[in-house]
Amino acid sequence: MRTANLILLGLALAFLVWMLHKVGWHTIWQHLLKVGWWWPVLLLPYGVTNWLEAISWDYLLLSPTHRPSLARLFRLRLEGEALNTLTPTAGLGGEPFKASRLVALGLPWEEATASVVIHKGVTVLSLVLYIFLGLALVPFLLPSAGSLLLFLGLGAFLLAGGALIFILLQGRGPCLQGIRLLERVGLCPRRLKEKEEELGNLDAKMASFYRNHPGRGLLSLALFFLAWLVHSVEVYLMFWLLGHPIGWGLAVCLDALAMLFTAMGFFIPAALGVQDGGNVLLALGFHLGATLGAAFSILRRLREAFWMGLGLLLAVQER
């Protein structure tokens, strides 16, 4: 699986270079020069977004003792998301890291892991809601986008189905059911079987959260959805600095649909090529032009490089 991901990464990189070459390196560079020394402003929205996501995560932690501070959760999210994005693990490489660091801070293993799993579900479900908001805005911004809307809507419904299945399974003993299934087909590893009791406790912790704390779950979801809205401020600022201001509705729509393309490329580290091709396709679809779409994509990659680089540096410092 890892080899396949790396092969796809190489193909995606080649596609990205070809796409930018077709758009025109010089033209893209001229657009990027318009941003100039204002580029640090583009780093701010994601910082606020990650802070709101840390608060969302905090609502899923129930232990009265050994609770990490919001600053610590902010740091752990940066570290974990950098690993999720850059490792060939289909966006899951940072989740065990987050859980292990919470355990190192003194939280019980079951609660730490349950919070990470539940928050992953909150992440995907809030993203689905955000994407549907973007789709709802398309007819008002681009009335003639029938075929494009159909294609994007199909992708959104597939993602929504996966999110709902993932969340529903969390309250139905997924770990023990997985062990039973592997036992029936004779593929259950001995080490996994030895951890059956611990995994049963994890199942119980997740089911208990959904049963006893639905309000916390909904509040966590609302905060994460708010984080996505703040995320769209980045798009608004990027096009403004590129000398082509767009409205707030279009910024939300572009960002939400760009996240759909990113989700489609989850099996490639950083969704390389898929995310960038989607940005250009969306820019063309909304009559902004391929050059602006490519410049927007590069600016977003530069922002990602800053925050992911910071996350990796912080992860290296963990003990």
C-alpha cells in the first residue's frame, strides 16, 4: 500500500509540473509578485482555524485531571495534521501520534484514543457539511454549472456516506467486531487478539461518549464547522492580494469545493496534483482563469508548507 501511494505521489508530482508548465511559469510568477511582502497575512486564517479545531477537540476530553491546555492541543493538532498530510497513510498517520502524546500527558489510553477517533469523525462530518454549503452556493454564483454541479455533488455524497458509516460504527463496538470478523476468516493476528480487552474498553468509551455526551459532540461539530468558515477567509485574502477580489460567497464556495478535491486525493500525500488540479479546474469553472487558479494553488501550498513545516519541527521535539 505504501509503495502504491509513493508511485501515485510521483505521478501526481509529474502531473502538477506539467499543469503549471501549460499555464505558464512566467505568467504565474507575475501574479505571485503582486502579493509581495503581504504574504505573512495569509498565514493567519489557518492559525485561527487550528485554534478553533483545538477547542473542538477539547470538548471531547472528559477527564478532570491531566487535561492538556488549549495551547498543547493546538500544538498536537499541528504535529498530527502534518504527519497526516505528508505520510503515505491515507491521512491517518498522525492519529496514533496524537493519541500517544495524550497518553504521555497522563490521560487514560482509552479516553485519549477515543477522543482522537471521535474527532476524526467530527472532522469529516463538518467537512461534508461545509462542502454541501459550497454546493448550495454554486447555482447562485454560476447558474450554468449543471454538469460540474452533478460531478461535485456525486463526490460529496460519496464522502458523506463514508463519514456517516464511520461515525455510526464508532458506537457499535467496531474494534471487537473487527476482531470477530478476522477470527472468522482465520486472519486475526495473535498480538491483536491479546489486546482484545483493551480494545473492548475503547469500544465502551466511544459508545459511552455518544450515549452520555451528545451535547459535547454537537458543540465540537459546530466549532469545527466554524473553523472551516474561517478557513475560507484565506481564499478571500489570496484573491484580494492577487489583484482579483472576489465576494465572500464565492470565497466560501471555492474553498469548500477545493476541500472536496483534496478529500478525493486522500490516498496521495498532501493530495498533490489532485488538490492543485482541482483548484485550476474550479478557477476555470468560475471564469477566473487558469493562471489565477494556479497562483491561488501555489499560495495555498506555501501556506501549507509553513504550517506543516512548523508541525514537523514540533513533532521532532516531542519526547
